[in-house]
Amino acid sequence: MIFIYLLPLIVISIIDIRTRRIPDYLSGLVGLIGISHVYQLASDSSIAWRQGMTAAAGIFFLMLIVAVISSGGIGGGDIKLATALSLPVGAMGWEQLIFAWIVISLCMLGIILILLVLRKPLKTAVPFGPCLALGYLAGMV
């Protein structure tokens, strides 16, 4: 099932790198794929829906708080994409969700280190979509 996420996440990553925007329709597509994925997982466990919804709601509110505190450091597209991807990964288990966010954090740390080496200001706009895609795909494996 993980392969069905690849194409939309690659497209999202390319668009985010080029424009620093994530189109809502692509986040919505990922969300629909996630819902069908959780539906498949829920046939094995009734807890999957509850875990997925809790993860999605939790990530949504955490990222919204960070966006407000950082004065737009995280955009609405990032919040929607992370929420959409948190549903299936959260349904798989908390360990997968935590692992996904560790990978996301390491990806962002790598980008920050590159900015420092290149002597770019830390306020440089950085696409977060590719890190979200990489982290959540790693969490699904």
C-alpha cells in the first residue's frame, strides 16, 4: 500500500521545492489514500481508526501551534499534509508515528546544517514537504 503514496508525495515535494507551496488538492488526495489505507488496516483492528484519528488531530493542533508561534514558519499546506499522513501512520501504531517524526527532524536538521555551511540566513524559506514525505514514508515501512 505504501507505493500508492509515492507519486503524489514526489509531486508534492517537487512543487514545494519550486514554489514553497503545497496544493490543497494534492494534500486532499493523500488524505483520501490515507482513509482507504486505514479502512484496510481497520479490518484487522478496531483500534486503528481511533489511533489514526487521534494522531491526525494531535499533529494538526501541534503544527498549528508551531505555525502561530513561529509567525508562519510552517504553512497551511504543511499542516494539511502532515495531518493527512498522520492518519494512516498513526493507525499503524505510535512507534511508527514517532519514528516518522524522528526522520522528519533529522531531515530538517540536515537542511539547517547545509544552510549553515552555505552561510545562508536561518530565516531562509525551506520546503518542509519533502521532509514530511520522507519521514512519513519511512514510518510506513
